[in-house]
Amino acid sequence: MTILQDQAIKLVLNLPTEKLPSAIDYLQYLAVQPTPLDDYDYQLAREADEDTDTETISFDEVLAGCGLTYDDLHD
């Protein structure tokens, strides 16, 4: 076992039970990625975590705001 694998196992073993599902989901996500995550990926994740805006808009509104239709997405 490598030092990094040993470190990862120690971290997982010390996680509270309620955090294990998130850790497993994330590890599964990483395992299927064709390329490693980069700084941009981590920056997007940080920004998502810090976003407290609860306002949502529909996909139809987004399309209209961009001047697109569903048909445009199929081209």
C-alpha cells in the first residue's frame, strides 16, 4: 500500500458515520473520471459551496434569456 492510500484509509476510518455516504460518493466520482481534477474543478466546487443564493429559475427561462429553443439544443 502506498503512503497516499494509507493516508486516505486513515481519513475514511476517522470520518463520522454521517459523512461516509458523501465521502463514498466523491470517491466513486473520482474513480470514474478519465482525467484528474484540476484547480479549476476545485474552484468551481468552492464557489458552489459558498453560494447561498436560494433563487432558482427554470430551464425554459434560461433558454429564453439566451435566445434559444429546445430545437436549438438538438442541432
